[in-house]
Amino acid sequence: MNMEVKSSYHQIKQTQLIGYILIALGIFSTFVFSVGVEGDAVFRLSRPRDPLALQNLVVPASPYNFFVSFVLTFLGIRLLIKRMSNYSSLYLGLGFFLLITCFLVWATAGKSFSLTGMLQATVVRATPIALAGLAGVLSERVAVINIGIEGMLLVGAFAGAVFGSIFGGLIGLIFAIFVGALFGLLLAVLVITYRVDQIIAGVAINILALGTTSFLTSHLLKSHPHLNDAPIFKPIKIPFISDLPVIGPTFFQHNFFVYGALILIIASTFYLFNTGIGLRLRAVGEHPKAADTLGVNVLKLRYLNVTLAGMVAGFGGAWFTIGSVGRFDEAMTGGRGFIGLAAMIFGRWHPVGALMAALVFGFADSLQQKLAILKTPIPSEFLAMAPYIATIVLVAGLIGRARAPNAIGKPYIKE
Amino acid sequence: MMDYLKKKFVSEHLDVKEILLVPIFATFFALTIGCLFLLATGEGLKNIFIAYSSLFIGSLGSLNALSETFTAATPLIFAALGIALAFRAGLFNIGAEGQMIIGGMAAVIVGFSIDFLPVWLHLPLALSVGALFGAMYASIAGWLKASTGAHEVISTIMLNLIAIRLLDYMLRSPIIQKEGRNDPISKSVLNTSELPQLLSFIDPQLRLHAGFLVMLGTVLLIYWLLFHTTIGYEFRSTGANPNAAKYAGIKATFTIVLVMFIAGALAGLAGANQITGVLGRASPGFSASIGFDAIAVALLGRSHPIGVLFAGLLFGALIAGGRLMQVKAGVSVDLITIIQALIIVFIAAPLLVRRAVPWIFKEDIKKDK
Amino acid sequence: MVSIELKNISKSFGPVTANKDINIFAKGGEILGLLGENGAGKTTLMNVLSGLYRPDSGTISINNEEKTFDSPRDAISAGIGMVHQHFMLVPIFSVTENVILGNEETGFANFLKLSESERKVKEISEKYSLFVDPKEKIERLPVGSQQRVEIIKVLFRSAEVLIFDEPTAVLTPQEVAELFNIMNSLKATGKAIIFITHKLHEVLEVCDRISILRAGEIVGEADPKVASNKELANMMVGRPVNLSLERRSSKPGKILLDVKNLSVLSEKLDLAVSDISFDVKEGEIVGVAGVQGNGQTELVEALTGLRSSLSGKISYFGQMVPNMNPRKIHQIGVRHIPEDRQKSGIIGNFSVGENLILNNYYAAPYSKHLKMDWDVVSIESQKIIKNFDIRTPSNDTLAQNLSGGNQQKLVVGREMSSHVDFLIASQPTRGIDVGSIEYIHEQLIKSRNAGNGILLVSTELEEILALSDRIIVLFRGRIIKEFESNPAPEQIGLAMAGHSI
């Protein structure tokens, strides 16, 4: 009886809210994306040399958008009439998806646009964010907030470029991971042994990483340009499946970093949720004292995972140089570490969740990049802001449902 | 005098060692490690000596050096006061950089667009509009935190990134962009909105401007606000124990929005100060990551307005000296960033400092274990 | 048969000596009671025994073999198992996951063998009649079952010496009886049990021998067959204790607090308080009894404006308070001693003086036009410190440096020094020493005798019985039973467990 009262009270409010949002989206897309739009939107699904080519997807812009706007409004009204639904957040997700298709059709109307190219870029751009998010999951699962991921990405990128230039890509990658581990260890020493406030320590690490890499760039790399000219990891086509239309280029024609990120995500999921050590790690993040009374070494496990997080971030950082452009520039990570943290929160502190959220961010990122080609009336600076605004909206909307590890931010002291 | 001060710092309860010695040693260690870093990157001992001596000469060695130190310290202290205030109320305002940008832009627009006001109206107007816009921008994060619980660290980081994009956009818009320029740069502010130079009667090259005096006044004002008003009491109790503050009838939501508003105003003032006192116009990156350095200043000053003043002067000295260091010894100013990061680490980990010089902190170590 | 012996154990923290020359002994098949009041050093001793602390001196022997524990792991492998007062359970883990934590069975690549472990947990729970579902999440279990999980945890590690640290604090009387049965059956299988508590009747009921701890030292032993309540209390506190309070009979007057059909939602949006009605009159103490977590917290929060109510009416002094909030409630003369002083009663790194003005800092004489007057604060707070016997070096001392009892007196002093019309006292004596308890109880009675109404919320049944003129019992957010005068403890116990007859 109590349970019913509780859930209904909560759900009615949420269902109502989402209903109104959907109706608003419907009205918005009617007037902005549907009225006065002419021509067809042509989406190219295959590229000229693809072995299995698909025809272009041609969408009549105005009718499609009117239809979708109608569907959005209909879904909203349906929710309001039903008053209560267990699937209201699913409706919201669907609504946003439909709105994005509307937007794409509107922007492409009368022109053509490579859908596959955008999806491929989505996966590429999601990679460093997903790795940053995974680094966040690893350290926050043992209750250590890791604001310093941005700095760890940066040193990883730097080490990858420099050592990659000297010894080749693979050695560069190993050094990137090693340097990431060192910075992870530094964070661990500060927050675990010296009990520095975790956010302050993270900020310090970011500044330290920025200062060190910038200093070395202007001191060493400017005068020795051959130290900043690393080979880039080549794409590896997975046999057979990489030839599939759309799916092949999107998922199976990438370089090692994309596959590596995927493997790391899967491995960490098992590591955290199916192994004995994972059980201890999660206990350390939730209730360190309980773990301690059973002889689990709280501090050691925190050291372990924060260092691992540094390694993952170092790997993610190497993407920026030896996985992408081959050279290091000052502050080139551009806030991806912070976006990764946001991805971790939306992903509810789960590696797979972080990956999914990273894909959403990657999508926004690649959308902005590709839309610049289409010359929409929206200034590119505003498109560049979109993911940040989305992050704020999501952080504001999702809180309360997401739950951080219980002991987060607190140093463990035996009293 | 000391007794009187001690009594006035009602909730301070810091002993002298804690307030003075830890920062001094932290700075010393940071400089030492910076020196080792230079050695490791292949600098000769002679050049390191030149670097460190010009760091000193460039910050304290002449009237011009002092003027540069104070000029560099002024915006840092403004922004750091805001961060310190937010810290006291339990909020971590990483957004000073963005608030500075917005405040600075607002000041630029007021500065070049209004041409009929006398200086005694125009200048205060430019400064206060800058403060107001910084305040409103910061309030977004405060309001989100208060109404939905969105963590201010994430939202202020995002607002920083948004502000940078917004700056890029505005600098290219025809109203703001300087006529005849293709690069993103704003029109220059009018003379009537410029902060007057203080030492121009000695040498017109001396850049120290009236913003320094405004800053000193603001330090005292914030000190008074924090420790001698009910608002300060509310801020401090919300920060120290939000549950107890709620129990005492203090409205957390209002406090959060108010403290972010004031913090943003201070950061906005930092931006307006740079525009009207130093730069005269806005360009991409005019905020020069002062908003981030201010975090370090606030930490170093232990979120106490007077502490922030001294910490800001130290960082201003590092910046001013760093410029000369770069010229004289060819050592990149990025070294200063590294030194700043190290100072934060040592300040935030007093345990580290105590263990490094155990003979000075004998009793404290006993207390620890 | 196992035996455990502690010889000359001493442990100090800085200048504070928590344990001094402790000697105790227990053998298989018996229950040793360790009796001592809060702050006597019981918990330190247990942390020494369970390997969390290393003693400064002294030895621990098991089966006449000297042992040193560097970590809890050593203590566990020596056969010592601890059932903690605050359960050491991870709420989002299942029963099995909690039991195996630290002793996991794993196969290939450290993968957990959960189903095997679940089978083992089930075996143990059946063998000792400790029934729980191995797959259930801890956060979904009632408190009594959570305690059974704690016991299974130590049995899973084949403990021979079981230490129960204040195990009855959160249990209903029925659950306590059940726990004692479990302890007795464990005793029958040859385990040695050390039972730590400050409750006199419990040691008398279940123990074979009693050692009494006071101010860090063992001050004596007692035989439960001959010892009396009074004798034990005197030994525990070190002076004669007046167990029963002098009370004049109450002459209830006007209704001060009137609650009608009140419902309140909890943080998790559960219906924590469900449709309850009661009143409190002038000159009476109404006790709210109940096991922790049956809606007391939410009720008090709703009454003090800290939480909005879902439905129903709350009126003070004959009037509804529109837009209730803590400040308004305080202004109309209602005072509130919050249940958790650390959480919301005091601000640890504020000075005593600053803490004493927490509720009225915004008003004269402490401030005028937003400006604080610290001189007045200092003078007034020194008065309160004196009147309420708060032992502090000065009013500039940080509140976190005071003892628990003095922190609580600080809260009580703050609430009761200004004019009181109605007092809501929630857990006013939790976790503090007997001296402070007596003092606070006297203050409450004095206030009642002066004609104030008091709502006393406590999970300590004895406190409720000693102070209340009327008693209501909360169970799952409802008033399950009301008692007009002092009933027999068993009756309240039954009501606390949900029996309305």
C-alpha cells in the first residue's frame, strides 16, 4: 500500500512533465523545422568505393517533419491522458531522437549529407570521451573523485606524441599509459595518503599537467620538431563485417584505439561486477569501514584503481596524438576529460553506461562538425556549445535518479 | 593587537604556524621543484640562476616591477575572493573564468557604446555592469544547483566552455568587432570608462591603475561580509554543515544562489577590471586563465579574504617576474603554471609540508599520530 | 573448548587513555558481559580485539597462545568474529555478497562463484536458525534480519569467539528476545561470547559472568545470579545513581500541539508517516516510542518545518502555521533538540559561541541590520555555558572538540535558554554519558513542571518510560497504540513490534 502511494506520486509528476515537454517539442519542430521548408533531404548511406552499396535515402523534408511534429505532439498528449506510465523516460528518449532526425532533415533539405560519415565520426569522437568516462568510473567506484582526468589525458597525449616520434607508435602508446599511471598514482598519493581534498587535488593535477606539457612543448618541441611528429595508428578493417553497409564503416573500420576502448569497457565491466576483487572494490567505494573490518585493504585497493584510471586516461590521451593527428598541441584535449566525467554520471557509474553517454556526446560533436559543411543559419559557435548545454540540461535533469558510490569524496581514516 | 585580531577572527582558530609557515614552505618547495624541473630539462645552472633572479627582480626589484606585480594581482584577487566566498558556503566555483569573460564583455560593450557620460559615471557603470553580468552568469549554476541539485563543478565547467564560444561569436559580430578588422577583436573602450593610472605622474609607463584600490576596498568589504554580517554567518554555516543550516532556518536554495551571485559579481569585476584598467578591449583569451589561477589563489589564501590578498600578491609577483624570466633567461612562463600547481599541492596537503620539515612542526606531528 | 584472555591491555590516543590495564577472560560455552557506559572505552577495547587497533601494551591469547593482530584479517583467522553495533553491511549488496566479502570463492580469472557461496550461506543460516534469503539485497531487509546477516558473516569465517557490540540498540524487545535465544544456542555449540552493552537488565538476563568497565579500566566483576540493578549501575558510573526520577503528577492544561491526520513522505518518497493524529498539552511529556525508522524522523521534521507534509493539519497553540519553516516554528516559541547532534545540531568547526546563536543569530541582540554583534554573543554564550554546565575551555573553542555529552548540553542549552513554550526533544540523550543523561532528564522534567509541553521521541524504551506522562507507539508510520499512563514495558514492546492488541 505504501509502495503504491509512493510510486504513483512520483510517476504522475514525471509523466506529466515529460508529456508537456513532448508537446513543446512537437510545436517547436512544427514552426521551426516544418513550416516553409522545401526540397528533399538526401542522406548518403554509402561511399563511392564501398563494396556493398546502398541507395541514397531521400526524405521529403516538409512532409516528414510535419509528420514527426505530429507524432511528438501525439505522444505528449497520450502521456497526459494516461496520467501515469512506467515508460515515460523511454518516450522522452524517443522524442529527442525524433527531434534530431527532424533537425537533420531540416538542415539537409535541398542538399545531400553523408549519414555514414557522420556515424563513423561519432564513434571516433566518442572514443576519448568513453575512455575518460571509464577512468572516472574506475576511480569513483572506489570513492575517489577524479577531476584530474583532463590532465591525465593531456599528459597521455604528450607522452604518446613524443615517445611515438622517437620509438614508434606502439612504444609511444605504452609510454602514454605509463605516464598516465604516474599521474594516477600522484592523485592516489595526494588523496589517499595525504588526504588532500579530492577536487582540489584533481584541479592541481590538471594545472600541473597543463603547465608541464605546455612548458615542454615550448621548450623542447618547438626547437626539436622531429620530437612532435609521431606515426598514427592505421585503421584495421575487420574482415567481412567491415564490408557491411553503414554498420561496417561505422563500427569496423577504425584504428586500435576504438577497438581498445571497447575491449577495456567490456573487461572493466567484468572486472568490477563479476570478480572477487571487483566485489571488494565496490565495497570499498560504498562502505569502506565494512570492507576494512573484513580485512580488505581499503587504501591498497583505492591506490590500485586510481592508478588503473590513470592508465586508462593515458590511453585515451594517446588517441589525441598517435590515434588521430600525430602531433601534440598545447591544451589539445579541450575539455574532453570533463565531458567524460559527465558521461560517467549519465552512465550511472557503469562502464557500459559511460560508453553509451559518450556515444551521445560523440554524436553531438560530429554533428556540429558535419553541419558546418551544410551552411545552416546557426552560427558554428552555437553548434559547438550544444554539447555543453546538453550536458548541463542532462546533469540538471538526471540527478536524483543517478546514484554515486556512497563513500564518494571521503578519505578513509581509521578513527 | 594580535590578541585583538585573534578575537575578531571568531571562527578562524588557526595558529600562526598553520597560516604563515605552511604557505611559505609550500612556495619554497614549489620553487625548488621548479628548479629541479629546469635541471632535468637540460638548463644550465647559470641560466637557472638568471631565471630565478629575474623572477625576483621582475616582481619586486623596481618600482615598475612592483607596479606590474600589483597590476597582475588585482584581477586574480577579485576572482579569488569570489571563489573563496563560494568555498566558505560549500560551493566549488570553477566557473570564475567564464564569469570573467562575460563580465569583461559586458564592460567592453558599455565602455565603447556609451559616449555621452562623464568619467565619474561611465567608469562605475562599466564596472558595475561587468559585475552584474558576471553575477547573472554565475547565478545560472547557483540556480541549477539549488533547484535540481546539478553539481556546480560540472555546470560551471560547462559554462566556462560556453562562455569561450560565446566570446568567439561576439567578437565577430559587427556591433562589437573593431571596424576594418578581420580578426576577432572588439572595439576599444572610450577614455571615460578607463580606470585612471595611479603612478603616471612618476612615469607614464607604470601601469598600476585605480582598480588596485577598488580591489583593496573589496577585500575589506568581503571580510566584513563574511565575518561580521548575518549573511556571512549564513554562508559559513551552509558551507560547514548544510543540515545544521537548514535546521537553523537558513534557506539553502537562497543562500546558494546569493553566494554564486556575489562570487560571479567578483569574477565579473575581475574581467571588467582587466578591460577598463589594462587591455582596453577584448580579444579571444583576454581572460588569460586568470579565473583558473584564482582557484589556486583562493586555496592558498585558505578562503580567507586577507589570506587571498596575500596569496594574490604572491601569484601576481610570480606572473610579473615570470615575464622578465622569459625575456632574460628564455625560460617559458609555463614554468610559473607548474610552480602554481605545486604550491596548491603543498598547501592542500599540509601533512606533506610537515613531514618535509619535521623539526619545525614537531608538536603538530605528534598531534596527528 | 576455545578460550580467550586479554592481559594488561592499554591503549591511548594522544593524551586520552581509552583503555588501561584491561584484563578479561572468556571461554567456550559461556557469555561474558562487558558493562560500561558510553565513553567508558568499550569500543576501543573491541577494536583492539578485532584487529582494527594495535594495543600500546598488553597481550591477547587464544587457547593460551599469544597472538598479535596487525589487521582485522589476523583477528578473523585467529577465530574472533565481531558483530558490530553499526552494521558493517553494504546496503546495495546481496546477503551473500556481504557474507563472502574478503573471503570470496573464485574460479578462473578471479570470477566469483556466487551460486556456490549462496548455497554455503544457506547452509549456515539453516544450521543456526538464522533465516535470511541469501539473494536479497541488504537495503530491503528489516533491521533484525540485517543483524542475522552480521552473525552469519562471522560464522562463515568459522569464528569461535563472538563479540556482540551493543547489539540490542536498534531491536524491538521481541527481536532482543530472539537475539538472546540465538546467543544461547551459539553458546551451546561451544562458542565463547563477549556481550558489550550499557543496559543493565540485559547483562543480568543473558550473561554468565559480568565485567564492568569504567573510564577505561575494569573496576570489578559481578555474578548475574546475585547482582542487582542498582549495584551494577553504581559500579558502572562510579557513584550512586538515581535510576528513578522524581516526578510530580502532571496537570495537563490547554492543548499546545494538535496533529490531525498527518501524512509525511520520506526522502525516498515512501509514506513514512501515515494518517496520524495526537495532541500534547501544557505541562505534560508525551513520549513517542518505536523502533528506529518507523517514521519518527519524518514526523519530527514535519512538526518543525524541515519537511513538508503530504496531508493533514499541524496546529501550535491553537493555530495553524501557514508556510511552516524552521525559523517560523522557532519564532512562535517551539524549540527542537534534533535527533543527531553531529548531523544537524551543531556545526563542528564553529565555536561554541557561534553554535549557541544558530537559531537566532539574525535577531537582536545578536545582530542588527545584518551586522553581527560578537561582543553580545560572547557575553550571552558565557551565560548559557555556565547555566547549562557545558564543560568547555572557552566559548571560542570549536564545538567538535567537546565531548558528546557536552555537545548535547550545548544543543539543549541553546534550545532551552530562551523562552520555551513547546519542546520537541528527539533522542535527547543518545550516545552520551550517564552524568549528562541525568542532567538533561532533569532539565526536561523541570521544563514540564514549569508548564511547558514536551514531545519526547526516543528509541530508548527506558527513557520513554521514565519521563513520559502519555505514550504513543509508532509502527510503520502509524500510531499503533496509545497508553494513557505508564504501561508494563512488555506491552509497549509488543506494540513496537507491530502488535496492536
